Amino acid sequence: MQDKVFIFDTTLRDGEQSPGATMTHAEKLEIAAMLDEMGVDIIEAGFPIASIGDFEAVSEIAKNSKNSVICGLSRANFKDIDRCWEAVKHAARPRIHTFIGTSPLHRAIPNLDMDQMADRIHDTVTHARNLCDNVQWSPMDATRTEHDYLCRVVEIAIKAGATTINIPDTVGYTAPRESAALIRMLLERVPGADQIIFATHCHNDLGMATANSLAAVEAGARQIECTINGLGERAGNTALEEVVMALKVRNDIMPYATGIDSTKLMNISRKVATVSGFPVQFNKAIVGKNAFAHESGIHQDGMLKNAETFEIMRPADVGLSETSLVLGKHSGRAALRAKLKDLGFDLADNQLADVFVRFKALADRKKEVFDEDLLALMQDADTSAAYDTLQIKRLRVVCGTEGPQEAELTLSVDGVEHTVDATGDGPVDAAFNAVKAIFPHEARLQLYQVQAITEGTDAQATVSVRLEEEGKIATGQAADTDTVVASTRAYVNALNRLILRRQKTAPDHDVKSVSYRDAI
């Protein structure tokens, strides 16, 4: 029997803190269900005290979970911990995760000296343990905390009842050798350390999150905190798919087991990319578009003779289809259903009917529909919600070599259609100006990005748009064979997400002492 490494996914908490990655209630529930089904041991579902929306999402996820431990995050005060318990107590296996910053820089935030902070850690962990028998405690910015003090507070947390001690590299500062040495030091110096689980939580600011997490495991940590696609603040967190496949592929030198069904990785990666609006870079390890692509003649020759020549894992291991079923305008529902199932989408009859209409419309415009086209089609189905405030009904753009470009747009606002003509420096600018004319707003365009999904003049374009309004950031994506149409839909999608953020209830309690954004 190999040592078990527990996978703690924080996509719905730390991942969602990425600017512009806010997810809707329904999206959170769907991702949580996928994580549960994939075999994630602990799901950190959110920060219950941050808002009514976060509380309701954590509570609903707790009620629906079948296998995973459901965890909520709380700061080191009784109100946070009580609110967290109210949200997670519905789970079959609840966990309270409480934290406080212990480094010199972070101790200055609540203005506590070492003794005062030690007392608070004892009191709050004790309070959490009185509510729940599964308590995790984190010394935020542990990798920049004095070793003697870190040992002291870890010992206090263990004696107060913490069952898991998480060691966060909050700012992505450490390196693999240091990460391992820190875990070894704690195991050697802290009384009772052998009776609890040590976890590692690494950020990727220096590009070493995966390496630091695996080094910590080799030193004795038995829980890795991570996110799908490495989503997270700044440069992101340890990527779940990377550590899972590293432990699977190199089990010869890292003989540790996880309970993750790796064949579900690609599907959940695509889902998180869609709902967060953060596309996966092409050369991303494990789940990137080029992760199993070969263009070099030498590589292609080797692959044809023996796939192991240039691939250390099979595409099927992470949920990639190896079939070559070609779809076109003459393909039927059965072929579409089979292809979508290969790509990880198991649709009900009513869902298939809706996608089939979109597929036929696309096939009429394209000679051949590729896997990437279908993925873009499914992404559009995910982001086009019937309850959106704004919906595009009709768009006509007139382009010429002289003068401004023109756009005629019909936009539904809360079910009422409005039509307007607008001009701009280009067709996309004209279309965006038409949206602004119908739905005035102060959102500022931060990012506009276009990429072709496949080759050829009939290729679909995927457009990403990021908007900022009064500190709130939202990202929208859309795909179409017409770049202007894709751009306008992405713009409207981002606006709909901003509207949802406006409508969110204000925070439950005062969160000024330690900001939500600073959480671990």
C-alpha cells in the first residue's frame, strides 16, 4: 500500500479570487459536482463570510456532496468560524479551515504581537474544534515566518485540536529545497506533528508551485492544495492536473497514491476555463492544446513508429479522445452525440437538441467541423444563458475602405428589444459602440484578444474580452466564424457578468482586517 496524498481543490475559493474569474452560483455547483465525481478528497467551496452568495454556494455544495470533504475558509475570529460552520455543517464530511498571517509582515495587519497572536490561534482553533471534528489551520505566509515562531504556533494549533496543518507559500517565494526542508523541520521539532496531516499550498509567482508541492510531499506532507488549470491570484496556484499526473507517471520515484480519476481532467479543465473566462495556454502541461501535438518531422516519425518515443503518457489518460470521426453538415445526432461524449460531454436529449441546431448552423458555414469547433460550440452553449440581461438578436456591419465603419444592432435588454445604428474606427469598434448606445455603462475595456481555433478562412475565432468597472472585473468569451459577431457576443457576455456582480449582495460582515483577496 502506497502512502495516500490527499488532493485539496481550492478552485472555487482561491481560484475564484483571480480578477475577473468570478463564477455564478450554478457554475460553482456544477464544478463542485465534477470535482466530487473525479475523486477530489477535499473541496474548499468558498469563503462563507465574504458574501451571501458565497455562503449560499458553500451551503448548497455541502448539501449535494457525495464523497468529498466540503471545506469553508474563515479568518481567525469567532464570527467567521461560526459563519463557516453554518455553511459546511450540512455536508456528510464537513471541515472548517481557519487561518491567520504569521510572518512579520502579516502580523502587522491585525497589529498583534507574537504572544497575542499565539493566544488568538489557540482560542480560534479551539472554538472551531468545538464545532467540527475536522479542523484545518494555516499560518498565512508560512514560508516567510521565523522558524522558531512557526514551530510555536503550529504546536499551539495542534494542541487546540487542528487535524490538518497547512503550510502556505502565500506569495510564491520558496523553492523546492526550502519547501522540503520546512516540512521536515516541522515534523522533527513540533510535538504531535506525527499525529496530524501536513498540507502544502503553493503559489506560482516564480513558476515553481508544482515543484514546491511535490518536494513537500517527499519531505512528509500528505495533502496538496491546488486548483484546476492552476487558476488563482497573480501567477496562480499549484495546478491539480500537474501534481496528479506527475505522481502517476513518475510513481517509480514518487510512490504516492491519489484517488483522482485522471481521465476526467480534460473535461473539467475545459469547464473551468469556460466559466472563469481564463483560457488555457496552448503549451500548458497536461491540458494545453499542444500538450499532445507534434509538428517536428523527427517527432512525427517517432510517434508513427512508437508513441512512447515522444509521449510519456497517453492522451486517453487525461481524457483526450484519440478517434478521428469527421463531422460535417450531413452528420446526424448520433454522430454528434458520440463525438461529444468522446470529448467529455454527456448530454441529455434536450441539451443535444439545442447543440445540434447550433452544430448544423456551423456546419453550413464550414466544410469540416473539428474537435476544437465543437469545444467552442459547447463553450458558447455554457456562456449563453437564458437569464442574461443582455442578448444579441441581430447584428449587421457595413465595412468600407473610406469613412467610419457602421453597425446596426438589435439588443434585448431584460426582454425588451432595442435597435440602434453606430459608427466606429473599425467594425468591432462600431459594434461595441452600438452596445454602449443601447446599454450605457462606464466599463473600461482592459483586454481584447482574438485567436483562430482551426486553420483556414472558414475557421472559427474565439474572442476574449475583459472589462473593468469600479474595481469589478469580468471576462467574456465567444466563438464564431465571423470575428465581429464573436467579438460582440464576448463583449455582451462580459457585460452580463458585470451586471451579475453588481447584483450580488454586499458582504455579510466587515472584512477589512484581513482582506478576502489576501486570504492565503
